[in-house]
Amino acid sequence: SSGINAEYGDYNFRIALKTWDHFTILPDTILDCLIYLPEVVLSLSLITLNNLYMALARQMTKWENYEFQEARNKAFMAKLISFKLFNAFHSLIYIGFVLHDLYSLRIRL
């Protein structure tokens, strides 16, 4: 076991540090990269969900069987915009309306 000695005015501190020789600790570069993992996962999920919503909007529009192409295009765009807005802001909606955590919401805005 090793430690650090520190002095602060009239006080002496000894901070004990445990050594873990039998554990393998990840290098700092890997640990630094793990900080960005949630952002990468969120980005990939946004892309995946956008593709899924596009296919869903197309299929739903086909099922509705519009008589005119213009009406079909308007309905498709309305679905697509609503899906994309939800996909872009679902985390903020969750934080604001489900968790009621205004501090976290302000940080993300």
C-alpha cells in the first residue's frame, strides 16, 4: 500500500492509496474515448430512427390510399416532419415532462 503525505498549515494528512496489481486498468486514451460513447450512441440512434420513421411514413401513406398525388405528398410530409421533430427532441421532452428536471433541461438547451 502506498500513500501521499500532505501538509496544510498545522495539519498533516496521509491519504492511503490502494494498489491493484492483479487488475488491468484501461489506458487513458481508451478512457478518454469512453466519455464520448453516449453521444456516439445517440447520433447512431438518431440516424437509425430517422431511417425507420421514413419507411414507416411511406408505408402508412400507402395504406391510406390517397386519390391525388398532391394529397398523398402532403400527408407524407406531415408524417415525416412529425416523426423527425419527435426524433430530434425526444430527449428534451423526456427530461422536461417526465423527469421534471429543469436544471438538466437548461444545460441541454
